[in-house]
Amino acid sequence: MKTTGRLLVILILACAGCRSTAPSQMRSADASPQQPVVAGGQKADADLPGIGEAPDVVLTATPIMVSDPLEPVNRAFFQFNDKLYFWVLKPVAKGYTYVVPQPARRGVNNFFSNVATPIRLVNCALQAEFKGAWVEIERFAINTTVGVAGFGDPARNWWNLQKHAADLGQTLGRYGLGPSIYINWPIIGPSCVRDTVGYVGDLFLDPVNYVVPQLDYNLGIKAYDTVNGTSLRPGDYEDFKNAAIDPYVALRDAYYQYRRSLVKGSEGTPVRPPGPLPAK
């Protein structure tokens, strides 16, 4: 039974690649680099607007060129994540949605976002975004106290303090490091060399890894975060996939353009924790 439970946790985390790409933010970006991804100035849907995410992500129509020498392997991993999403993550999230009401699930989402504050805070400071770093401190203090351990987001709802986009992959990009080649990991999902290094670095800033160092429980918490987040975005991945001629190319190009928009800088842009935490 313990082995079976551990396998289910690993399978759910493997699906997190589908979740970590924020299809709701990339839904319109399903063209190849030769085609405009989003009409100039058009706003992409924010991730769960109304619970702490600023609904003003703007993606440009500038064509991008993606270095993808590992395409055969990346496509295989894409198919792997895709099947696990439909066979494991989606059914589990659907059952979870039936049992847990939406307000509770939003509260859980707020809680994990609040826990991930050190990732955003440190990277804001590294990018010399000291205003953003201070806002993250204010948000953490308000949401942890008034928001009852972070389950609420009064910092946004009452004081209009928006969460800031900041992760180590973005920080490295701000310092001039290019994305290098595209990599679609079987667990993390869409990434590149720079963002993979950033993802590993951000793991050292994730409080969950220190509070819960035991691997089984740590994976369980992150799997639960993945299921909870997926339950709040029903149908997003399906819509994204159905709108694309080639879902692999659509996801790859959307990921590159989304990450490039974060590196260029847009204060207040919502970010998902990198990987299955959770932009990040």
C-alpha cells in the first residue's frame, strides 16, 4: 500500500509539467515562431484572477526563434506528461473538486503562494526590484496574520498589493543569460537550460523543503498542491491543446514567449512558481 501511494504521488507530480506551463496564460500562443503568437497589445488571461493574481499579462507579437535540438526526446516527454495528465491528474483533480468546495481550494492556493514568498522576495532583491521585495514582505506579513496563515489574500483584496514575478530563471535572464536550448522535462514540464538551473536554485528557497525534509511527505505536499491548482483551472489545458495545430510546438513557443516577457520585466505580472510547488 505504501509503495502504491508513493507511485501515485510521483505520477501526479509528473503531470505537473502540464500545470506549470500556465495554459490559461498562454492559451492564445499556439502558433509557430513564424506566426504572431498573440495580437499586439492583447491581454492574456491571468491565472485565477481575483485571488491574488494580477489580470494584466501582456504578450507581444514579436516572432521568436526557439533552439530545439532535442525535439525528438522533448516530444516523447511531452507525450508522457500529456498521457499522465489525462490518465492520472485530471481524474484525481475532478474527484477532489467534487469533495472540496471552491472557496476552500482557493484558500489552499493562497496558502501555498504565501509559503513561496521567499522565492519571490529573494529574486526581487537580486534583480534590484527593491520596491517589489518590500511589497512581498508586506504581503507576507498581512496575509500570514490578517489572512489567517495565508489562506486569505487581504493584501491584494484590501490594500491592492500585487504579487511580483520573480524566480531565479528570470533573474539570470535579467543579468543577460540567454535561455539556451529548450528542454521539456518529464516532471517539470517546459523549460530551458537557464530556467532549469533557476528551478534548482529556487528549490533552496522553498520553505517546504526545510519544514518537511522527508521525501515521501514532501512529495505528497507538492502533489496535493498540484492537484489543488489543477482543480481551479478545469479545461484550460484541454482548450489550449484543442486550439493548437501542433500542441508540442504551441506549448514550446508559448513558454518561450511567456518567459521572455517576464525577463524583459513587467512589475506586478503574475508568475506561477517554477515547477510543481507552483512560478513558481
